[in-house]
Amino acid sequence: MEPITYSTSRVVLRELAVDDVEAVHAVYGDPKATEHLSFEPRSREQVEGIVRRSMASAAEEPRTEYALAVTVPSGELIGFARLAMDPHQPQAATIGFALNPAYWGQGYGTETVRALMGLAFDRLGLHRLWAARSPANEASHRTLVGAGMTEEGRIRGHVYVRGSWRDSITYSVLAEEWQPER
């Protein structure tokens, strides 16, 4: 299978490489960056395992997960994005992302979600994407809606993290709603 690269005007999604461990750890190891995610900060060793598993999943047939580096056009890795196929609905997938806090508030989150949509609808021919966020993460709400997703509802007691159960707010977008960058 061809390696995935998907570009917008501001971000490039590309396959992860071993050399990305430190930059991914700058995101996944950061308490601020992971505050609203479904896991606590990861150690460097854990991130190395995530990157290696992501690289291995890129070679699987059929491919069910796209764990990708989020870079700016210069090549600097600023985040991690994931698109995972729904095992029960082969034309649907869930997406998620995390960015280095140094890049927050600059539109890179919205651009990352739009790149994931483009990959899903333009390249993979999917019908539906969905995402979930922590109810406390209002910035994620603005990002997902700003990218063109619709809020669907709340999953109660969805994620166990930091010693307690947390709800998730869900969003979706359908292929016919997708409007590529002009």
C-alpha cells in the first residue's frame, strides 16, 4: 500500500517514522496537551511503542487505522492525528487528534480535522466520520464545528480516565456534507 500523505494549505498528514518519537512525546507526554484526552500523559517509552504500532498498522491489509503525523509545510511535526475504521460499519470511521500546545489557537486544529475529512472522503471513499470530546474541552467544540462537523449528543460514562468516569460529546460529518478546501 502507498504511504499516506494528505495536504491542505496549512498542514500535511503523513505516515509516522521512528524519528518522530521525540516530537510526538512533546504532545503525548505533555499534561496540558493531554488534559482532555482519554489517557494520561505518556512516557517516552510508551510513545515509542505507539509510533512503532502506528508504523506497523500502516502495512496491514486491509488497513483499519491511519495514525499520522500532523506537520506544517516546512516538515515540523506539530501533532498526531488518527482515523480508525469502524469494524461494524466499513464505510465509517472515528477521528481524533492532539496538537503541541505551542500551536493552539492558530487554526491548526480545524485544519487538521479538515485534512482528516479530506483523507476520509476524497481518498478512502468513506460515508461517515465521527469524533468525541471531553465536555470540558470547549476549544475542541469550536474546532470540530468550525471544521464542518455537527454535534450529535452525549455518551454518558464513556471514558475512564484519571480515576473517574467521564462523558463524551460526539460529532459527525457525512460525505455529502463535506466541502473540500477551495
